[in-house]
Amino acid sequence: MAGGSSINVLEQFELHPVLGGLGEALRFSQSPLYMIMAVCVVLMFLYMGMRPAAVVPGRLQAAAEVCYEFIHNMAVDTIGPEGTAFFPFIFTLFFFILAGNYIGLLPFSFTFTSHIAVTFALAMMVFVLTVIVSLKVQGLRFFAHFMPEGASPFLAPLLIPIEILSFLSRPVSLSIRLFANMVAGHVMFDIFASFVIMLAGFGVVGDVFAVGPIAINVALMALELLVGVLQAYVFAILTCIYLREAVAH
Amino acid sequence: MGVIKKMLRAGLLATVSGVSLLAVSAPGAYATGMPQLDFANPLVTGQVMWGAVIFFVFYMVLSKAMLPGIARVLEDRSKRISGDLEIARAAKQDADKAVAELQQARKDAMAEAQAHLDQVLAEEHKAAEQQMQEINARVTAEIADAEKRVAEEKTRALSALKEIASDTTQAMVQRLTGIVPDAQLVAQKVESASAHSTI
């Protein structure tokens, strides 16, 4: 705790080099470490689940298959027949974010999706991909999208900048949505946890009232479990929608 | 009380700081604001580099190994289900065919039996009719035979009657007249008399 007496709710987002000097030299903080852990958890889950490769699946295999089919349906239903090509990317994106969100909910752990650098990098990756796919599929007609069809040509000076701005703001909104949700959730955890410590300073009455913030934190955990999967879903479905626009002729 | 407070404080300290257990040293915050916005910190930008590498590896492992494996299992299952359905459909078709064949065979057998029965009946009928005709013919022949015999007998009797009548006439004439009549004349008279009255 910074300063010892006051509680710094932002301290949980600080990065610290792993393995001392080596981590510092490689810029390897706990954030990439948790990324590796998240990736390993997902891969282990899929590997363990699909190892029997049974015709009649067990629980774990059924869960792995549900994950596969959920993302596959989302990709194909949203993007269209071309969705199968982007499915592995959407799957990777969804489970990278989901595992990051959920591992961050464990006590003493770190949430790499609470860093704008990470979420913005993911959003930029999606943005660049959609631009590349758009240019490849539509060619120069891609730029025609910035002038809505049927609109009066007199409105063009107004509409075209707005369309370009809204297009360019996609990665910003995509990244800030995830980042802000994760930060807000973890800050709330911290604030209510700090209330417990504050109340503990008021003796027996404080101890009794401290049950309140703890109960709220339990409820918050349920909320964060929802937010974690919801934000991963939103990120993935928006990526699908952007890709559908990109592959549309 | 104090102990609980201290424990809580220690627990919260560990939670709030959120430091990975693997982090050996914590060189302290680089800035007073949000640590996420401290882009002067090489660790913040380092996340992007490492994240890109990790994401790429994750993507490669998933797209080359994991997801095709799951797709194969799902495809195998759907193939097997459709194959089983196909087998069941074929079995049903076979059963339907067998039932149809059975019904056809029953119909054929019934028709054959009916034909056989008709034939036997017709044969019996014909045989009976033939027998009847034979009997009729025999009876007719016998009747004709008998009638012929009766007629012969009658003719013979009648011829004998004429003889008797001639003899009787001769005798009666001889007795009455004492003359022996001419036999030929008597016979002629009897003949003509008998011709008037039929017996």
C-alpha cells in the first residue's frame, strides 16, 4: 500500500518486472506472465477436453465442444460463409480476453485486460485486419463506404468526415470499453475491501458493519464473472461485425 | 481483535498490491496517476510486444492443432450419425421390401390355390357330366334295345296271332261248313281283317 495509511486502489495495476533484472531487460512484467498462464489454461482445457475424442462426449469434452460451436456459430452467423476463415482468429481473441478477465478475478492475480496498452493493441490488430480484408475484398470501393448511399451530395462535406471519424474511433471504443470495464470492476473490489479495513478500525461495531462491504464484494464477484464473459463476447462479436462489413461486396 | 485486524490488513495488502508471486522485486510506481497510462514505463509498452508474441503463438496452436482436432471430432460424429441413419433407412427399406414380397407371395399362393381349386372343380364337373352322359347314353341304348325287343316280340306275337287266327278260322270254317277252306284265302282274309283293326 502506497504511503502505508491510505489505500491506493490503482496500485493493483502496476507492472513489476518478473525475475528481477532479466525481466526488466526483456520488459517482461507479470502481465505477459499472466497472458502465458491464460493461454496455457485455455490450451490445457481444450487439450484435456478433446483428448478422449469420444463420439459420446464426457463433461469436459462437451464443454470444449460447446466453446468451439459457440464461437463457430457466432463467426459464421455474423460474418457469413467467409466466417470459417476468420473463426480461429475470433476464437483466439475471445478466449484470450475471457481467460485474461477470469484469471484476473483470482485473488493475488493480475488482469492484463485492465491495461489500455493491451486492449488497444488487440483493437488495433482487429482494426488493421478489417482494413486489410476490406481493401483486399472491395478494393477501392472500400472508400465509397465513407459516403452513405442515397445521401444528398450537398451533405458530403459533413457526412464524409463524420463517417471517417466514426470508422477511426472503432479501435478506440473497442479498447476503452474492455479496459474501462476491467479497471472499474477491480477498483470497486479494492474500494469495498478497503472499507472493511477502515471499519475494522472502529472496534466491534466496525467488525459487525464490515460484513456489508464483504457481502457487496461477493455480489461484485458475481457481477464481474458476468462482465468478464460479456466483455469478451462484445469484443468478439464487434470484431465479427467489422469483418462482415469488410467481406461484404 | 488486533490480531484479526493485522491479518486482514496483511491479506488486503497482498490482494491490493496484486503483485505476482514470481515478481522478485517491486521497484515501486513509476508515476502517481494510473499505472496503465504511464507510457514512459518500458513494461507498459513491453506488454504489447510480449502480448503480440503470445497471441500469435496462441493463434498458431489453436488454428493449426486444437481447432482442427475439435472440428474432426465433430465431423466424425455427424458423419457417424448420418451413416447410422443411412443404415437404419436401408434396413427399413429392406424390411419394407421383404414385407411387400411376403404379401406378393401370399397373393400369388392364394391365386394359385384358387386356380387349382377351380381346375379340380371343373375337372370333377366335367367328369360328372361325362359320367351322366354315359349313363344317359347307356340307359337310352338299353331303352331302345328293350323297345326293339318289345316290338319284335309284338311283331312275332302278332304274326303268331295271324297264324293262330288263320288256323282257328280254317278249323271253324271246316267245322261249320265241313269244307276245308283254301288256306291261302283264309290267310288273305285274316290279313285284311287284321289290317282294319289294330291291336
